[in-house]
Amino acid sequence: MTKVDDALRILFEAIGQRVTKLEQVNVLDCLGRVVGEDIVADRFIPPADKAVMDGYAVRSEGVQNASQQHPATLQIVGESVLGEVCRNTVGPGQAVAVATGSMMPPGADAVVILPEHIASYEVGEVVDVTVIGDIPIEGRSQ
């Protein structure tokens, strides 16, 4: 494995110059420059948890033991639409339909992939959810 000092030496030899001082410049004048220190966001981006796949936003404890022989039965209580604040809350035995990039509803901590054979759903519909393998837990912004 290359040590940090060796990696920096190789890098600086490759670019032909070494950064010797830091200066502040307007962001519009940064083309061709190298950032001299870490840039840290002052807020979470995105500001809300987002679904990373199409499916049903659920409470993981309610589906973790689901299988083809013993599916979890959940009622769809709404959907989360891209670009809008999700006003539905996921309670026990409930699910909210989500699209990739839509806001995760309060109460949900996982998304179960939407089965390919389900082309549509109705709010209030009761669905059987089968989980194969690990439940993909959403990354949390906090």
C-alpha cells in the first residue's frame, strides 16, 4: 500500500506543481484550480430522507420475518410523490407507495421493492409483502 506522503509526492510530480498557499477566490473563478481544504455543507442535503428505489415504504420490524410462505399483510395508506412533501405516516401494518427519489414518509425506515407484476395500486388496498434476503434500510439524514 502507498503511504500518504508517497502518494502526495507522486501526485505533485504528475501535476508539475505543488500547492504552496491558500487563497480565497470567487466560485466563478475556480475553473482549473484545486480545492485547498475540505468543503462542508452547513445543512443536510437532501434535507429529508429519500427513497432509493420504487416500492413500499414500511416499518422494518413489521416485515423482517416475511417470507413467501408467511407474507406480511400491509394496507397502503398513501403514496409519496416526487417533488412533494409526504403527508402520510406509516404506522404498524401500513405501507406508503414510494418512487425512487420521493420523500420517505414519517414512521418508515425501509423500502420493500415493488414487485414487477404490480403495475398499479389503490390507496386503501391491502397487499401481501414478501421479503427475500435483507431488508434494504434507508440511509438516514440525521
